[in-house]
Amino acid sequence: MKNIYITDLDHTFLRNDLSISDYTKTIWNAKANDSILSVATARTYKKTAQFLDGVHINAPMILLDGALIATMDKKIIDTKFINRDISDMIIDEGWKFGIYPFVLALSDSKNLSEAFLYDRVLNKYQKEVLTRYTSDDNLKECQNIRAMDENFKIVYMGEEEQLRELAQHLELIFGDNLKYIFAPEAYIGCYFLTILHKDADKSHGIKSVSEHVGFDLEKLTVFGDNFNDVGMFELAGTSVAMFNAQEGVKELADRVLEHTNDEDGVAKYLEALKNGK
């Protein structure tokens, strides 16, 4: 049976400038004939496909923190949505703390078109994020933002204290009917709070991909750096943390690499396997 390799993108497979080196592409692509290869990321399908240009992926991808499982050719395998009413309630509660979220939703299932909604009222961190998406055609500015029918996730970005209080407030209201990811945002230097369907995470995504492809989890190796990767670590036969991973994540990994994402850590690990190290 084939080995399976599934990697996180940001701060793991991608370098900090959001590129993938030719060396990493060469080493990764060499595995395509005898291995199952995919990614698990908080990113949308659109961004993931852009980043993975020239990279072989031969299994469904775990996208949007597990809210979407889809193939590179846009076949949707599984979705986990927050409905419009609950999403709008979350937005209303967030505004009590003086902040609106980004809302990432499915606008067209036939063509796997995603919508990225944002309000006219933005903090400095949200404005910085949007500068990275200026060329995207799925952005939609809103006045008094409202959700869509099928929402993948709701994302707040801001100061740690503000978002921690908001997370606690939302958990009191919605409890375990939703999933909450609260963590540092390494690119911009703030915190993010992501709210998802209760079953939307990378571990559920791994199970969906496994059922679709048919592989043995013991032969699965996963790579990650942050706390939203821990669910994958718990399922995989081998879990690998980057040298630049969060300390708590390193403690849960089977192996911690000697190299960072900027030093092609994933590729160097795969090359060492090839050389029997």
C-alpha cells in the first residue's frame, strides 16, 4: 500500500514569502508515482490552487480548516457549513465587541466559487490582509455585513485580549455547536479567531480523504506548525512538526525537523527518507 503525505501550507510547505522553491517541488513531485499526496490548509480553494501551481496533488485537498474537501479539478467531496442564521448571530455578537469578521462562503457549488465578504468597517489588521488579495475577483465589500446561505468559516482578526474575550463570549452562547480556533497570526502580528462548523477541522478532513481514497492511517505522514494541525497529528501514523512550529505543537509531534519552512524542511525530510536516513 502506498505511503500518504499530507502537509499544511502556511509556515510549513510555503516559505514565508508564500512561494515554493523549485527544490521542494522537485522532491515532492518525485513522490507522486508511488505515494498519495495532498495538503491540509486554512486557505481557500482559489488561493491553494494558485500556490500549488506546478506541484503534484493526487488526492482530495483539505481546505478552509476542513470545512471543504475538494480535488484540484474542483470536485467537491465534502462540506461543513455554518448556516445563514447562526452566522448572522455570530456577526451581531461580534459587533458588540466593536469588530466585524471576514466571511468565507460558497457562492456557486457547480463551479466551486468562493466568496470573501468583508465590511466597510475594518481594523488595521484586516486592512493589511486585504492588501494581499487585491487581485482576487471573489472579494465583496459590504455595509453592515451579512452572511450567505453556505458559510465555510467566520474569521476575526485583531488584538489578543479583544478576540479572547469574544471567543469566550461566543462559546457561552453557542457552546460545542461550533468550533473555535484562537491563535497568533504570524504574517501580520495579531491574533485570529476562526469559527467553523463543529465538525470542520483537519482531523475530520483526514477521515474524509481516507474514506474517499482508501488508505491506511498508519501509513500517513503529516506536516504542520500550528495548533489547527494537532488533529492531524493525532490520527497520522507519523506526525512531523517544523523547526519553526509553535512549541506546544512540537511537544505533540513524533518528530521535530531541524529545518524551517524557509529552509525547505518538508522536502529535506522526504529526501532523507529516500536516502534511508
